[in-house]
Amino acid sequence: MRIRTINPEDVESVSLLIMKTYRDFNYEEGTVEDTIAYLEAYNPKINLSNLRERFKRTPICYVATEMDTVIGIVRGFPGRLINLFVDGKHHRRGIGRKLLNRFELHCQTEDQETIKANVSIYSIPFYEMNGYKKTTGIRNQKGLKVQPMRKRLTSSST
């Protein structure tokens, strides 16, 4: 398994990974309409050029690959995690933790002291195991349930 910066040619496979993983693990976390809208927003058959532009504008974006196949993605802005997905066949192998560590290290190099994330209900235990704390109760974000969380970065957090 290798972690590297995303390439423009990765966007389609990353989008399909996000859609598949969201369907498999988060589908029940919002209204049907809003879940479909979320999935459509990542559908490369509908939005490939828009997705390429969105990913290009994201300053922190890494993929995990295995034999040149994308199996995980982390992306966001300094201090703000947007996406972290790992293909379900590769869960519990430390890939999510490694992607998260890479993201946190990048944030530290940009002098960020905290990282905020609105995480799926399914992923709350993962984030808690990695030092994130709930900041409020569950919120509604565009019809999807999310848990706002935050982690204070220190030199020993990565």
C-alpha cells in the first residue's frame, strides 16, 4: 500500500470509491433525496469535469493505492477535513489511520493547531480512536446526519 498525492487521472476512480463506500456504510444517514444528491455530486458520469475542478481546488488531497488501484482518499483544507474514505474491502488494515496521519502532518506543516471535521455517524468510533472529540451533537448538513468533531494537533499527534 502506498500513499501519494492525487493525480488528475485519479479523480474518476476516487469518485467511484466515494460513491461505493458511502452507499455501503452511510446510506441510512440522511433522507433518501439528500443521499441521492450526495451520491450524484460524486458521480463521474454526471459531474466528471466539475469533480476534477473541485479536487484541483482542494489543497490537501492524498490517495492510498494498492497495485495502482485507488483504495482510499483523504482531502481537505488546512484545518478542515472534507473527505476520508477507504474501500470497505480494505477496512481495519490501518489505511484510514495512515491517510489521516498524512493529512494531519500536512496541516501541521501549515501551522494549523486544530482540525475540524463533520464526520458520518458510521465513522465516529474511528475518529475517536484517532484523538478526535465531539464538539456538539449530531447536526443536519444538507439533509445528511454528521457529527462535528475536532482534534488539537501537537508535535506528537502524528
